[in-house]
Amino acid sequence: PVRRVYCVGRNYAAHAAEMGSEVDREAPFYFTKSARAVLESGGVLPYPPGTRDLHHEIELVVAIGAPAFRVPVAQAMAAVWGYGSGLDMTRRDLQAQAKAKQRPWDLGKDFEGSAVLSALTPAEGFTPQAQRIRLEVNGTPRQDARIDEMVWSVPALIADLSQYYHLVPGDLIMTGTPAGVGAVGPGDRLSGGVEGLAPVELTLGPAA
Ligand code: MN
């Protein structure tokens, strides 16, 4: 079962730029989603409440499979159970309001169905290198990058997070999105993922 969902902010320079920010190259930063936010790939997400600007963010997901606390980068990959494709769905208008008021991002990021996850591929079958990461909406390309564009690599993220948390099996890390995020609405069909991993699919339903 999913225990915690950690999400990385601004991990691709081109996405940070499109959001009007710069990458912090001194340290990554994080926000979280509750385990109740997880929705399996192939599901329908009712258009969520309180927003008029729901965005897609396609991401590489890392599943932790062994305890990790204060691990060095060189040992961090031993904590990985596997990988998946995920969508960090975002109420961008609420996130923007929170940023403007210097408030937490929870309302923008942590809501039911906001963490859409594919099936996981065990680490023996996938090594993060320069695989493509893509997202299409109704068959039209929206996001297309390579995961080696990440500012903070998978082992760097695990090593850093483990300075602050005792990572354990069931914890997931959504590693940030490349450029090309944008709005989606009821009836849209999202399909994407990381080359070599199971795809993530999502259909948006009418507001619940
Ligand atoms: Mn994200």
C-alpha cells in the first residue's frame, strides 16, 4: 500500500522557467500528497472542486522498497523498489494564489485523485537514464522531454529526502514535471509516461 507521496518542485529548468521561477541548485524542495490522493491509471477523475484551471504534470515516480535514512547518494539506489509513470494533477489557480500570499500549496496540490499512478516496474527492469517522458491530451502532444533533464537525479533526491525523513517501503517520490504543463477539462483523455515503464492514462469527468 501507498504510505506517503513526496513530490519534487521545479526539477526541470524549462518547467521552472514557464512558471516564472528559477531552479534552486543548492537544494531540491518538496511538497506532499496524502495517500488518499492516489488514483490508479485508467480511472476517471471528476473535475475537482474549487478550481477553474486544472493542470497536468507528467512525472517519473520512484517507489521506495527498503528503509533509507541519511543515506549517501552512492547508496541511495538500494532503497528503490521500482518505477512508474505518474500525473501530478494541480489546481493551478489555487497554487498561484497560495504562492502570491506566501501560503502552503496544499489546496493546489493535495486533493482526491490528484496523484495518478501507473503500475510499477521493478528496479531490475529499469534504470533511469535519458528515457523520454511524454504526455498527450486527446492525442495531441503537450509534454515531451527526457528524464536526464532533471536537475536533481533519483539518487540525489533519495539522499536528500532521507536527511529529513525515515523513508520506508510504500513511500513514493514524484520527481517533478518537464515543460509543457497546461489546462485540461471534462471529457479530456490524458495518456503518457516514461519510455520503458507502464503508461499512465486518465479521463476527466464532469464536476462531481
Ligand atoms: Mn509536479
